[in-house]
Amino acid sequence: MTLVILTILILAYVLIATENVTKVNRAAVAIFAGTVGWVLYVCFGMDFVTSEHLADYSRFLHLGDADSTSTTVKYYISRNIFLPWVGRAAEIVLFLLATMTIVEILNNNGCFDFVRQLLRTRSSKKMLWTLAIVTFLISINLDNLTTTVMMLTMMHAIIPSRRQRMIYGSAILLAANCGGALTVIGNPEGLVLWNSGAVTATVFSFSLLLPCLAAWLIPTAMMMRMLPERVDSEWIVMPFRGDDTRLNAWQRQLMLFVGIGGLWFIPTFHSITKLSPFLGALCVLSILWIVNEIFNRKLMDVDKMINHRVPRVLQYGVIQMVLFVLGMMLAMGVAVESGLMTNLTSWCDRDIHNVWILAGLSGLCSSVLDTFATAISFISLHGIVDMGHLTMSLDADYLQNFTRNGMYWKILAYSSAMGGNFLLLGSLSGLALMKMERIHVGWYFKNAGLMSVVAWVLGLIVMWAMTAQS
């Protein structure tokens, strides 16, 4: 049955990597792999429990004064093995739901309309860097998918030329992925590392600052050569949202401060209370929600609210992202509990024995698979699997890479996120760009992806130099 579960996971990875060809949604594949995997695990629960959790199961029987029956094993799996994995997945999903709702409230109240004013220029190069810098700064605080879709929607409404939109859209994708990789709340990969205790927020951001800047600035600077001197643009006085509140400038600034400032406070909240970060995100959401209803108390009726304009691709993308993360977390839980990851970890430690190679492979895999699927797979090798599974013959210097704030986690987070820049297939942000601007993978790789690979390697060199100096 372990081989059957392994086969299902491999097929799921293949379908995720070939989504552009098969047209099978990766979220559906991930949910299928996660749910079916756990059903198979329960059906052969006695074998898995006795091989992986014998001591805990014996203690469970002793405390409950119960006999070992099929029903008892299923109850033990449900309460002691399955629910903890559901809790890990729920932490990530609830955090994403909270932050994405915060973005929707801010966007619907015009808190990001100032970006449109910054884009009022005829200089193509100024337009490029304005889009890139604003996207980078926003993605530091918000997830890269939401940031990408929001900026692409603004850009699409301003620039009529599809050729130019393809270039600007590529720059937005690079900035969003690099900015999201810089903080623990910028994408799901960093959030998993933070929730699992592998990294701390401040050390993580300082370690990835220079590599992420290199991976972002170098390709963006090279893309300037592809643009004409002046850009054709179209403008409307104010974007219409069916529930447009026409808030005063100070009200929008206050809501932006509450939303973005609250997100920045989440690491401090987690450090003080030791509670899961999603609780801090929900707290920020509740405060912003109350402020929103106070400011819009005269406009809260069904006739106005049902007409509000939110990009369909954002609504669909949010649901898809949440379900995909949930499915991958459950699927990886089956892999860990069935012993698959333990065997793979032992092989990597014995035969590869180099964190730079392991984390470098994550960058190549995430370019065609998926950044989150790749990251959670490599994290499970040493992050979620108990360190006691490692062979005692490993040297102390190697084991140091897997401690809290160890080098492995930083290289892994950087490489897996940057892999989404190589091709459009490696991230939901890339797929959103492909669908919105009808960009072909070959064109993107030739004009942006290849430069991103070079910049990724330079970022790894920067990380190595920083490690050597320390």
C-alpha cells in the first residue's frame, strides 16, 4: 500500500506539472491525492501504525484500557495522526483567507488607487520601474498571487498594446515572486517554514534580502531594452466599483494603515503570544472589517453590494490557491506518516549530503512542478520529519543546516520561489499572467525566464558569500 500511495503522489506531481497540456486543474489533483491517500492509509491503518507509531499506539490502548481492533486503530488514526495534519493545513489556509479578504476590502475601498496615479507617465522605462517597485513592495506584505492579479488588472486597463503588456506583465510577475519570497507572510512556502518553527521572521528576511534583490533587479533591468522610448496609455478618471464608497483621502489612508500595518505586526504578535500567525491575521481582518463598516455604514445595502467589481480571475485564483495548499498539505502528511519521506531523507543524507544541491534542485523542480508543491516536499524531508530519523553517523556541520534558521531553509525558500520565475508553469501567479495576457511559455522563457535563471544563480552566489563571511 505504501507503493500505491507513492504511485498516486507521483501521478499527482506529473498532472500538476503538465496542467497546461492536460487542462486538469492542479487544485483538483492535489485534493484528490490528499483525500484518497488518507483513505488508503486508514484502510491499511494497522500496518502503518505498528510500523511508525507503535509506542504511541500502545500508550493509547493502555490509557483507554481498550483492545486493538480495526475500529480502535481507525479512531487512533483519526484523532492522533490525521487531525494534527488538518491543523497544520488549516493554519496556512486560514492565514491565506484572512490576508486575501484584507486585500479585497482595501481594493474595494480604493485604497490602492494611488498606484494608478503613480503610473501616469509616458516614459516606458519609468512605467516599468514604477510597476516593478510597487509590485515588489506590495507583495512583501501580501501573497504573490493576489498582488500579481491586482497589478495585472491595473496594467491591463492602462496599456492597450498587448506586446507592451506582455513585457510589463513579466516584470510584475518577477517583482511579485521576489517580493513574496522576502518575508514569511509573502507566500505560502515561507509561511509553512515559519509555522513549523524552521525560521524566524527577522532572520529570514535579512538573509534573503540581497539574493531576492539580485533575482529581481537584474532581469528587470535587462527587460528595459525591449521597450520603446514612450508608452501608449489610456486613462479613465476613476475606476468604477459597484460599491464605490468615495471615501475621503484620510479614510483610505487609515484603512491602508490598519490593513498593511496590521500585517507587519503579525510576526510580533506571534513572538509575544506564541499563538499561530493566522489568529493575528484574523484579528487584523476583524479590526479592518469594523473600520470598513463604520466608514461605509450608509452604503451597506444589497442593491449596492451585489454590483461591486472584483476581477473574476482573482476570485477563482483565491479559491484555487486555498484548495491547492490544503490538498498538498494533506498529501504530504500521508507521505510522511507512511514512511516514504523517512526513507527519502535517509537516501538524501547518505548519498547527496549537500544542502546546496538539495535546495538547488528545488529551484529546477519548481520551474515545472509548482513552487508550493516543491517547497512542501523538500521541507518534509527534514522540517516535518522528526530529526531523530536522521542517521547518527552524520557530521555536526551538516546537521547544523537543519536547525532553526539553518542554511537549508533559506536556500530552499529562495530557490523554490525563484523557480516560479523560470517558466510560467511553476506558480499560480505565472498561470494568471499566461491566461490574462495570452503569453506563450517559449516567448516568456526567451525574454524573461532565461535572465531569471542567471539572476537566480547569482543570488545563490550571494548567499554563499554571505555564509562564508559569517
